[in-house]
Amino acid sequence: MRPPPRAPRHRIDRGEGDAGRRLVRDAYLDEFRCFESRSSLREAFALSARLAPLYDVMRFDATGDTEAAFRRGLTRQDAHNARAVMDELLDVCRGRD
């Protein structure tokens, strides 16, 4: 399901244009309500969704242009943070922990 025009893919808003995506998100999260409250699950979903551009580049981007992926839907600070997280993960994976 695509986001409304000019809206970042990783953010689901309260507007009418995101009604369908909210329904899908809430149906998915309802399966986890035995573990956490709905508000906690939504907060966790919102935080994890901010990593969507990073996931996109690692999974789907054939060019491997991480900087371009970070610019898709992220603020400059979020892109900087995503780069730092990715670098840390790569260091751990390479045994530089």
C-alpha cells in the first residue's frame, strides 16, 4: 500500500489518505497485544519504521547507494543516525566489537 502523495513511506499519519495503511498496521499489531499495550506497540512500530530506508537499501537496492537510501524519507539528523547504526552493525558483524 502506497503512502499518500508527498508523504514519507515509513510514516503513517492520521489523515484520510492513510486510513487503509492504519487498518493494516493495526491489524498486524493486534496480534502482539498479549505482550504490550496498543500505544506501546504503535510507538515501537513508528520507531522501527524509521529504519525502512536502511532496510530498503540492504534488501532491495542493487546499486548499494546507502546515502541515497538514507535521504529517502529521512531528515538529515535521522540519516546521520541511520549511518551510525549501520556502521556499528557492520563493525559488530566483522568482529570489531
